[in-house]
Amino acid sequence: MGEHVAQRNIERHPSNRKRLRKQTADAMGRKLLDVIVYDRNCRIGHKLTLHEIEATEIGDWKMPDFRVACAYASPQGWLIVQDDGLTLTTAGLAAA
């Protein structure tokens, strides 16, 4: 009996990592949207400052996670990100 163990050849595709990052960004963007719509009871056009948001459950997020969430939600058309504020859009309310 041989004591050699066959090594599994697991391929790691860059596209898998990219897809995982996108899913993570999507999840964070949706979590941010849920906090704005459901926890803060915002409606279309309502603007929240970062100071108002840090008092919610996302206050424990690290800033890079928050930036990823904003960076994902903005191109989706869910939020308008300006300076230190987030404005909920019609698309954002519909996506929540």
C-alpha cells in the first residue's frame, strides 16, 4: 500500500473571486438600503448624514465596508452619495 496521497487539483479562477466580491458588495449595499428604508423610515428624497447613520446597526461596520456598500448602491441608482450624506432615490425604495 502506497502512502502517497493524491493531491487534488483545485482550480482557482479569478472570475470566482470577482463574483464573490460582487455578491459581498451586493449584500452590503442591500443591508445599507434596508437600514435606510426600514430602520430609519426614510422615503424618496430623504437625506441622511453619516452622523445619523452611525447610530444604527451599521455603526459597527468598518469604514471600508461602508464605502463598498455606498459604492455598490450608488451605481444601482438606489442612493445618491454626496459629501457626508446619502439621499434615497425612487429606485432605492423600490429595491428595498
